[in-house]
Amino acid sequence: MTTCGMDTADFRRRGKEMVDYIADYLENIEQRDVYPDVQPGYLRSLIPNKAPEEPDAYEDVIRDIERVIMPGVTHWHSPYFYAYFPTASSYPSMLADMLCTGIGCIGFSWAASPACTELETVMLDWLGKMLHLPDDFLAEATGQGGGVIQSTASEATLVALLAARSRIVRKIQEDDPDRQELDIISRLVAYSSDQAHSSVERAGLIAGVRMKKVPADKTFAVRGETFSAMLKEDKEAGLIPFYFCATLGTTPSCAFDCITELGPICNAENIWMHIDAAYAGSAFICPEFRPLLNGVEFADSFNFNPHKWLLVNFDCSAMWVKKRADIIGAFKMDPLYLKHDHQESGLVTDYRHWQIPLGRRFRSLKMWFVFRLYGLKGLQAYIRKHVGLAKEFERRVREDQRFEISADVVLGLVCFRLKGSDETNKTLLKRINEARKIHLVPCQLAGSFVLRFAICARTTESRHIQEAWSHISEIASKVLQDLPN
């Protein structure tokens, strides 16, 4: 019978080979078509319909990466990938992820692996200081707040919403002990911008509370006056406003809700304000972009994804709360098998009370490696380079009279379109993506179909922007030639 799995000697050899394979993949990624040319279901016919009875040879598995997997991969780290928002990647983070996997601890409590918990607490304080967050959000400052790594911004939004729901129900029942929880929840209403990510609306669906969308202004931002009018109307109708998710850097256009106006309203109305800065938050480590975060002092919670734009590989979504008791109050469960001697000391954090799943990986290792091996100045330079590349693309669009810019270019996203009909722009996007040289996705802004161009890959340079623009311009010429006279 063939030997199963691999021993330590095999792992040493194959591990080094895999590092070489990954390095070669990333070094040569721009030679691959950025978007796959496959149809749904392509993979099933390429592999057997059941697992092997006897172990396969390792060499056969490795050969199948190129035969089976790579034809169906969208290459997010290609310098020709301009869709969605970036997903971060760096060699230090990959090495840290290897170590995380090797240690393999499940850090649901301090006792389950003290280093896993304590490094996370310190890394969130490090990152909070890079962002100049108010001391209320730092664990070392007051002991009342602190940070936690969630899987995604979607999860952070849901955790904040559930904590806000728990807090308002508890407060109302303290004032009126006879009030039934179901009656309270049926009257709760949460809010977000009509430009907010769909995950915010989904959080309301999961939490079982109604979610209302606040209309954004012509810059695609929510303003205080509009929000106040909605609150007044809803309160008069007997509803209980309890949560507002403000967005800094919306998915369609990277717009910024006016949190300096919205925050005081939320505080005065006892509404939990959560700030979702999933993409844009990384830029706030740069002094020139930090004013975009002014007003965070009014928030109850704040979240952004280092795994988008701060060179920390997925998954790593940083979330801070002013009052950890609000989060713990919503999620705390303490069965005997999870109790430990130190949990009542006040000196430890059990992160299982800060999140939806029980288990958690040693993700703070990735932050530790990246922050130390890049330094704050290196991280700032990386952000500034991407913003500069976006500005370069914006200039090229503005120089071509056939095109128009559809939203302010603040960070690394450019929203643009051909002047003319939505159908013309849909045709342009379709042909761009069918050519598979670059990859873009669209959005809807002010009722128009718009193309998004996001600077994504760590290796993107000015020459890639020039090539992308030449490609777009050439296809646009053909699209316009094909229009009926």
C-alpha cells in the first residue's frame, strides 16, 4: 500500500517547492489572462467523480494545479485586475499565514493560546495609533474599549448591529420591565446610506430588524439634515431608531458619509453609530487622508479591512469598540468547558465574546509581520503610490473628450463612462472583459451605468495604467464606430 500523506522530510522539501511555485506564479502573473475563459461546471469533468481509494502521487496533484485550477482562476493580484477593490497580498503576510497554519491554535479564549489573544489586542492598539483613533477605542488606554479581528467587514457590521440591538432592548426593559422583547424588536429600525454595501442590508435581514436606506446627496454622501428628517418621521410613527451604519468609502464610488454631522445626531438620539470604512480605512494612516475620519469620536464602533489595502492577506478585518461590555453583553456564553482560571481577573480578553463564530485563527501574526517589515512609512508609501496611479488614470480619462468622470476621485478608485447611453457603456464593458486583458466591474451612479477602475495589485505600475488606458481607448473607438448613425 502507498504511504499516506507526507512525513516531515517530505514536508520540508515540498514546502520549499511550493514557495517557489507561489513566487513564480506571482512574479509571472501578468503573462496570464486576468479573467478565466471557462463556463460554469468546467471543473467537474476534469477530475474523478469520487475521492481516490489509494493516495495519489504528490507530483500528480501539483500537475493538476495548472490543468484543473489555474484555468478557472480570476487573478486578483494581476496588475491588470481593476475590479471590485483590492485584496491585499505581501510576502511577509504569506509567511505569517504559514506560521499561523503551522501553530494551528484555535484562539477562542486567552487560555486556549495566550499569545494568540494578547498579540491581537496589541496589534489592534498599534493599528489604532496609526489611525490616530481616540483613546476610547484603545485597550491599553481605558480598558473599556479595544479592537478585535473579524473575518470581514460584513461580519463586523452584523456584530455591531446585534450588539446595538441587545443594548437598546436591555435599556428599554430597564425603564419598562413589562415591555416584551418581541414588541421592542418589532419597532426597531436601523439605517444606512442608499450607497452602502449590500452586506449592511443583509445584516438587518439576519438580525430580524427593519433597515431603512437614507438618500445620499449629489456627492453620494449622507448628510445630517436628511437623516434627522427620517428620524423625526419614524419616531412619530412609533418606531425606535437604534443603529446607523455610516460608510467611509462606499463600494460604488468611494464616497464619504458626513460623520461630523451624523455622529452628534446619533449620540443625542442614543443611536449606535457604526462606521464601515472597509476599503478606505487603510488610507487613514496617511496624514493627508486622516481628515476623512474626522467624526470617529462620535462612533460606538469602527471597522476597516487591512486585508483590502494594507498588505495583510485575507482574512483580517479590524474592528474597534468604545465599550467592550456592549459587545460582550450580546454574545457572552460561558459553558464550563470554556471557563479558565484567569477569566475573572480583569486582565484577559476572551475574543469568543466579541464575534459570531467560536473558533478563530492566529491572524494577528500577519499584522505583526507586515507592520514590522514595512514600517508605517512603507505602508504610507504603498497607499500613496496607488492613489497616484488612480490620479494618473483620471487624468487620461479627462484628457479624452469622449469620456467623463462620474464621481470625485479621492483614493484609488476612478468611476468613469463614455458620454452617451447606458447601452453604449454596457457594450464597452462587455468587450473589455471579453478581451481578458484587463478586468473591470460596473456600478450604478445617479441612474447611470458607470465603469469602475480600482487600483488593486501590489505590483501595479504606471506602465500598466498606460497599457490599460490604451486598451480601453482602443475598444471605445470600435464601440463608437459600431453605433448607428
